[in-house]
Amino acid sequence: ERFIMPILSIFLWKWAYYAPNTYKELRVAEMRKNNVALPKDFNPTAPLTLSNIMEGKAKGIFSMWDLMKNVLGPYFLLHFFVLPLPCLFFGQAFYLNALANLALADIASNIHGFIVVVTNHAGNDLYKFARGCKPKSPTFYLRAVTSSANFATGGNVNDFMHGWLNYQIEHHCWPDLSMLSYQKGQPALKAICAKHGVPYVQENVFVRLKKTMAIMMQMTKMRQYPLELESKKDMMVWKDEEERMAMA
């Protein structure tokens, strides 16, 4: 299972991971806005997949029926069955071919999305952290670099094919800048990191995919940043952390 599920998730990533987590964030935000307490055994910072929902780990937040009714179901029906309806004017074969093309395009989109998004923050050469930090503090920028990985950068065609997600380090350092600004600022940021000995990870996207799969298959682990090296003045406790500590 630890080898099969990560491979399957590449083809179903948006359905099995992205959609449930996006809906989870919406429901948690709604509950907090309405001052509704989250279930004591629910960790709002933990990822939520379809299999987790089937296991009841979203109980008190939403059910599988809620997800199907409000998120997956409408999109599935409208995108795959209603959208190609005009093709029926040309015959059933046209409709079925359109349906097949939409299904294949969805699979291709899942594969591309997984490769350029998930692999940006996974690998045994990237760090994870036990505590939160203040936005735009020195620790914030250090973490933006050491917990992210870039792919090959430079050139509009190359950047377009990567969805401009090949500038992940720059994106986390300067989230308000445009994609073209990332392209211009990347060489300077990389040079600054080299000057001060900060690990700046940049590799081919398929090398990052291999490292991500090794993490998902439990063959390797992310690096844990030592607590004793953290800058205490940059630390802060976010609301999600407070809730998680209250549950412990």
C-alpha cells in the first residue's frame, strides 16, 4: 500500500487531496467565524484525503456526502457530462469522444499539477519545522529558502511549462511579487544565499519528483530543523498551533 497509493495519487491528486483539503479549509474558516468549536480530536493543520474522510477523520467538520454534494459531485457532472452536451448535435460518437478527451485531460492535469506543486516542498534535503515564526522576520525568510526547492528557471517557455512554480523559493520570500519579478529576482536571491551559506536547492523537476515519492513511500524523511538553532525572538504561536496543543 505504501508504494501503490503514492503512485495512484499522482493521477487522482486534485480529487483525492486538493479538493478535500480546500473544502476542509473552507469549513474550518466558517466554523471559526461562527464561533463553533472544532472537534477535540480534529487537527486542522493535518492534511485530509478521501481515505481519511472514509475513516471518519473529518467527523464533525464534514462528511463524505457533504464533499460529494458541494464539491466533487457538481464539478463531475457539469464538467464531464453537461459541458460536452452540444457535441450530441453531431452524433453520439462526438459526445463520447468529447467525454473521453475531458477524462484524459483531467488525468494529464492531475499529473502535471502533482509534479509541479507537490514536489516543491518535499525531499530529504529540505527542512520541516516544529514551531511557527513571525511573518517577514529573518527566520521567515530563512525558512522560505530552506524548506522550498526550485526547478530549472529562466526563459518564458520553460517557466510557462512549469506553471511558474519553478520559482518556489522566490514565491515564498516575496509572495506579493509578479511571476516576471520572480524571473528577474531569482539570480540575485540565489547569489545572496551562496554568499551567506544558506542552502538554495534547485534541481530538475523529475529529480524532485523522485525525492518526493521517496518521502511518500516512507523510504526517506524530511530534515527536522533543530529547535536550539531557532531564533527565539522570531518565534510565535499561531491559532492552529494553539488548537493543536490544546488537543494534545
